[in-house]
Amino acid sequence: MNLLNKFKDPKLCLNILEQIKSDLQEEFRFMEVCGTHTVAIFQSGIRSLLPEKIIHLSGPGCPVCVTHDREIAAYLALSEKNLVIATFGDLIKVPGPGGKNLKMAQAEGAIINIVYSAFDALQMAMENPDRKVVFLGVGFETTAPTVAAVIKMAKEQEVRNFFVLTMHKLVPPALKALAADKEIRVDGLLLPGHVSTIIGLEPYKFLAEEYNMPSVIGGFEPLDILQSILIMIRQKNESRAVVVNNYKRVVSDQGNTRAMEVMHDVFEVSDALWRGLGTIPDSGLVLRKEYSDFDASLVFDQELPEVEEVVGCKCGEVLKGLISPDNCPLFDTRCTPAKPVGPCMVSTEGSCAAYHKYRL
């Protein structure tokens, strides 16, 4: 028997739903900050089951979506330097300046290959020693340790033609920026399950201690999500805030200490640009000096170009939970999955793409 079936059991879910309805005293606004949660909430139909007084907001939980326009411009600039670009599939369709994306650059002759991991890019470099291969590093704490491990491997094996342009971002500083923003009204946070497998519980405690924000690490099955919402509602009713690990079958309170060690051995913390949120202090990762030979930004002198914002695109406001996707003037008109204007419509984990596919 598949044990996950218990977390999809309709009777159990309806029971939790009744408890939610019974305990709900006033409007409750919760935000998920994980792209997989975004899709799971839409796909499972939870939005249609929740009482109207529960407002679901999507936050900056999609790593492709929060990649800044200036970072996309840097990727496109690298593609013009006779390099082999290795990238995840979603990133290849994200529009940059003038609407150009890596797919268009590929059509114009740039060598751009889709890979499933940084290791694939390293293997590509080892098999083609006469070509310089640049891996575009995006993602949160979930992917950064694996990229760090591959860079360590490249150093140990003395691979000289493998490089990484890192735009990795850290989730807790972004949550701090959201919690501190008076414009954003959120009553509780559904914390990311995948990121939490790496960082554990401790990095989120400031949400309760400094901002009195009920926060729950949740899984991705319907019962996981409904239980997490119920926990947040009950905390608000009791005027208290605690960070709860409601995904203990996967997430330990300590996280994956070995993965964190590898990540911090290769990377150091830096400020980073986030779409919609601007520059957030200590929210990014850059390569340490001892790994600078693999740093594409240094080796190829690639800075972040200044670019103009796309007129009309409200992806930034969507990522901050200020508007729903259908309130963007471009949604399903100029901006569709077939011809996306902003990254929230590109990624399968983007809130605009999910809203387009599953909207009520």
C-alpha cells in the first residue's frame, strides 16, 4: 500500500476541512512560498473547498520566477560569448530585455543545452574539453548544495573548462523582507517543504519571535496542506505564533547538516536581486575566493546589465502577494503560456501558469 494515500484520503481531508470551518473566526490570509505548494493547492482543488474568508496568496517560492530581469540579461549576454550554456528547462523560456529569451538565442546560433542537474553540465565539460561550459545556477537551498558538490568535484578532478554563473537565493531573508513590508498583509506562512529538508526549523524562528507570524513547514499532499492551514488558524485564534514542523516524515528540525556544510564550504552569503522584492541583504550565494576559477562572472567579466522593466507586467506584485494573477492587465491577453511576458507564466511552478491552468 502506498503510505502517501493516507494523506489524500477524502474522509480525513473533509474532517480537517470541517475543523477549519469551525475554528475560523475571521478572514485569514495565508501565503505559500514554494512553487510545488502553489501547484499542489491548485491541482488538488483545495482553493475551491476552503471557506471564502480564507485568502490564499502565492509568494516568491518559484526560483525561476524570482530571477531578476538583470540576471536574465546576464544569461543572454553570456550566450553571445561562444560558450556552451547549460541550463534548466524552465529558464530557457524566460523573457529578458526586449522579450528575447535563451530559446531565441539558441535559434540564432548560441549553444544552449538543457540539463537536469549541474552534474550533467560538468559531464558535458569533461566530454568536450575544447569547449567552455557555463552552468546557469538558479534555485534556493534545495539545489545550491548539489551545485556546490559539483563544483568541489570539478576542482578535485581539475576540470578547467567548467564554470557556474550563480544566482542562487536563500529563502529566510526573503521571508524577512516580506514580513517587514507593511504593504503586505499576511496572517500565516506555509513554509517550503523542499527547502526545509536542507535548512530545518531554526532559520524560520524569527518569523514567530520578531513578527508574531504563525508559520508551518508543510508537505504537499492535500491533508498536509489542510492540517497546516488549521494549525495556523488556531495559532491566530490564540494570539500566539510558533514555527511548526508539520512535515516530519521528510523534514528534520535540524535539516541536512551535511548539505549545508558543503553549500557553505563553496559559497558565501551576499546581497541578491529578487524580482518584485529588489535587493535583499544576505539573500544570495556567491563563490568563495578558493573557487573563483569556476566563477563565470569573474572569468568572463559578466556583470548584471541595467535593463528597463517590462511595461504592464505585474509579476513582481504577484510574487509579493499584492495581487492575484488575473489582476495583471497582461494575464491571458498578451501574456500566455505559449507567449509569456513574465516568468510567473513560464515556470510550471509559477503562480500565473498555475492560475491559468487550474483557475476556478
